[in-house]
Amino acid sequence: MKIETEKMTEASPASECDAKTKKENASELRQDLITGDWVVIATGRAKRPDDFGKKERKKEIVDPEVCIFCDPVRSGQEPDVLIYERASGDWTLRVFPNKFPAFSRGKVPCQISEGPYFAMTGTGYHEVIVTRDHDRHVALMEPIEIAEIFDAFQDRYLSLMNKKNVRFISMFHNLGSEVGGSVVHPHSQLMAIPVISPYLQLELDGAERYYRSNRKCVYCVMAEYELEHQTRVVFENSEFVAFCPFASRSAFEVWVMPKKHQPYFEHITDEGKLALGEAFQKVMHSIFIALNDPPYNFYIHTSPCDGKDYPHYHWHIEILPHTSIWSGFELETGVEISTIQPEVAAEFLRSKLYQ
């Protein structure tokens, strides 16, 4: 549900709450500053922070001897487009085209007409980023290993961004069958496609709208506020801040964001990747401890590679632990319900940072 803030103010009968009303309220409707989306923080049916870790993730056991990613050559995967190796010759990370791609590789899209409908052929690139260890997913890795994953994302992004059929590159990671993780072995994915993600477009439009009104980057404003007040900050180092968003769509959602204004992920420096590896490792490990190794998704949101400039945008990573299932209300309205305040979630995650 997208409603611009100024429209909400005109139409809404709500008045400013006093301190007593705020304290007694069972829930809050919070609006995303960028997209205008609404979320419900349902404190009236809130859970204790440690309640979220009582449910165990369904874990499929696959013998490394038959795992298709432990030895991609033996299992018949596509040839590598990138491989990182130690001096000994052992590989640590490799990237290869998905054997069953969602998009036809490298072809220029063509229009398909059917009556009043518009479509185009599903062309693009679909690649898999695989780390060596069969059992250690991101939350259990060292910061340098995580930095290597982001280095691979950057390498492949730079290789694909100028292709004629590419305007947007999705970089994401799924852990757990509940959230689309179809292969147990830790891996990330990259899809380069000819259309821009509708959700990213909402962010781009919202960021531009805010910049035109305030002459400031909305993401920088959010980061500065969170750093000043600290109530929703989970971790920070010299270059990155990780925090639970004010309008979190789900329990324990975390954003990891550069402190300095940066529209383009692909411009990240080697020092930046090391700092990102540290921040990401701290956050993912605290989620692992706090929520008992939950299923999760994370993805990188960066400016599209469509030849346009996006100086008002600010790249970041969104981490979404899977703690609930959408019901009729969420499906019908698009308004998501979270049963823990982001402030409480952040405090709980901070308490698990060094366990």
C-alpha cells in the first residue's frame, strides 16, 4: 500500500499523540520514509525476543560426496566464469552459470504481443556464487570470507552491467527451503535482466522525491538519525552502520548501509569490502545466535545499470530473517505485520554480537 506522507496527512484523522497515549497503544502503524509503504508493529500481540528462536529451521542433510556444488566440475555444472584459489591450488569460491537458469543467457530480448498484453522474451544472465565449505553458511564465516563474496558480486556486476540486454542486476542469498534455498550448500545468486525491479523503482522514486523536497539523501538522513540515537543500531564500524529499520517489514529485519553517501555498490573499494565483511559477519552471527539459525534472505539494492545517473540513491543490503508467514491481511493489503518493535529487536541482537 503506497501513500505519500503529505497525502496521508491531509486524509488522516489522526492527531499528535501525547506520551500517555503512546505508552498505552497496543500497536503502531509506521510508514516507510522512502517508499510510503505501511507496516504494523503489533505490540499488542508482541513476542518476547527469545521466543523467536524457539522454532528450529528445517535442515536437509546432504552428503558432500553427492553435493552438486562441492565439486561443480564432477557434477556437470557450467564452466566457471570466476574462481578464487589459494596458493595451494584449492578453490575458495567459484562462480558459474546456473544449470537451470531463470533467463536465457546473453540474448537480446524481443517483444511478444498478445491482445492487450505486453511481454518480452526472458533474457539475461543467471549465475551462482558458491563458497567451498559445505556446512558453513554466511553466519559462520570469517569476515574475510564474506568480503570475498562481495568481491565476487562486484566482479560479476562489472562484467555484466554494460551488456545490451542488462538494465538491472539482482544480487541475493537464500538460506533454507522456506525462503527458496533449493540447494543446501551455501551459495548466492546473481541475475542480470533487461527490466528494473518494481520494488527498487519504488525506492528510486521515493529517494528522488525526498531529495527534491529536502535537498538531502533520505538514506543519509536515516543513517545519521540512527547513529545519533542508537536505539535501532545493531553494529557500526568506521564505514558501515547496521540497524533495524523504523518501519521494519518483519521481525529482526536489518539494513547494512555505507555511512558515506554511495549510490553504486560496484564502486566499493577493497578497504570497503573488508569493513563490509566485518559488519555483515557481526550482524549475521548475532541473528544466528538470537534466532537459532533461522532461514533468511538478503539482497543488495544498488542503482540500476541502465545508463542513467542516480545521485540521490544510496546502496544498501537488506537482511530479512524468516520469522512468520503472510496471512490474508498481508496478502490483501500489502501491509506487513511485525510482532516485535525494531528497537527491541536491535537491543536483543546487540546483546548477541559477541556470543
